[in-house]
Amino acid sequence: MEPAGLHGELEALVQAVVRASSWWERHGVDCAILALSLLALPAGFLCLRSENALIFALGITILGVCHYTLTVKGSHLATHGALTESKHWSRIWALFFVESEAGEKLGYAVRMGGAAVTKAESNGPVPVFTDSTEMLLLDQNVPARPLPPRLACMLVTRSLLAHPYLHVNIFQHIGLPMFSRDKKPQRIHMMSLGVLNLPRLPVLDWAFGHSIISCHVEHHFFPRLSDNMCLKVKPVVSQFLKEKQLPYNEDSYLARFRLFLNRYEEFMVQAPPITELVGLQ
């Protein structure tokens, strides 16, 4: 069977699963996670009022996880139109999450070319409006502390999962084939060869989404599926690729980290400019 036919066959199998799924499975689970993250923000700020170090640390953790859930998971789903089937509401969700879109574009660049991300254009940091809002809330909830500690609180919450996010995006593509624009294979081969799934980890699954962590292969094949649906169709995709003797790449964090350290010069320093490679998106 031709590669294009293989992709059509896989798409038919996945769409059958999607049609048999309820709205809650298709969109509700992920919308609920985003809503809970918004609702948890006041609790995080209230914890910052406490003089107890453990409660204060809990507040930092809540705000940090919520920040990444909204800016990474939320913007990722909104960018791909995976939060709703309505084009009108998709545009609204995209506008709602637009402040975090610059960070998401940076994530795309990292996924596509390792160190070549330094050559990619970016819209800059998250707009100052978000920083100002957070500073206002910190000023109201941590009034006894001077400005430097309040700034430190904001920076810690913003950077709480920054290293895992960067590492995850690098680990999923380093050491895997990437193709020049004039020598790219059929889509099903490009996706199965150039993408890798990492093991499930509750905190990262919640904050980043299954489509970035454990269902990255499925996400590249079907980018409009929500995180929960990527997880649901994962057995279908993996079984299909294995039956057709196509790669289905999976590896552990530790194995990818060792590869990253052992071949850092090759993957991160000598990587070609991102513009010379075919974008997996």
C-alpha cells in the first residue's frame, strides 16, 4: 500500500474513535483542567500571605503549575483549535491565550531544531500586561514584603517548570531523523521517524498536556485532537504503526538525558539553522 494510503487508513481508524467519543472526552476534560487552573489561582495567592514556609511554598507551587497549565497547555490547545469544534470559539480561545503564544512559538522552534532555536524569530516575552497583573495581585497578597521578594516570587512561579519544558521539547527530537525541504518523505514516514513519546508523568501531563509529553507522536499526526483524545487514540496509532512495520518511537527521560549529554556538541552546537529543516508541524 502506498504511504498516502497508509495515512488515510490511520486517519479513518482515529476518526472512528473520535466519532464514538462524547463531548466530555473530546474537549470537556481539557477544558475542565484549564478551568480548575484558573480557579486555583486565588488559593495560590492566599497561600503567599502565610508566614508558614510550607504554606508559602505551596502557594508558589500552585501558582507555578497553574501558570504553565494556562500558558503551555492552554495556548498549545488553542493554537491548534483543539478546545472546541467551532471555528468562532476557536478564534476566541486563541485570543484569550494570545499572551502566552510567544512562549509556545519558542517551544515549536525548540521541537523542530534543537540549538537552531537561537536562529528562530520570536515575538518576545509574554506581554507586560500579564506581569503587571501578577505584580498587582502580589502587592495585594504579600503587602508586608518589599518589592524585591515580590519580584522573586513572580520569577520563581514563572520558572518553576521552565527546565522540564525545555528539556522535554529537546528530548523528543534529538537523535531522530530530520529532513531537508527537497528530500522530505511522505508525511506518515516523516511523523513516525522524527517524533518520540516520553513516559507519562502526572505533573507534566497536567501542566503541559499529553500531546507534549506522552502522546507527542499522536499530536503530530492529528494536531487538532485534544490532549485527552490523543491519549485515547494512542493505542490505535501505536498498534497501526507497528503492524505496518513503521517506527513508533518511545524512550525514557533518563535515556534521552544521557543521549543529550553524550552528544551535546553534535545536537546542540553543530545543528543546522532551523530554516534548512522541514518543520514537523
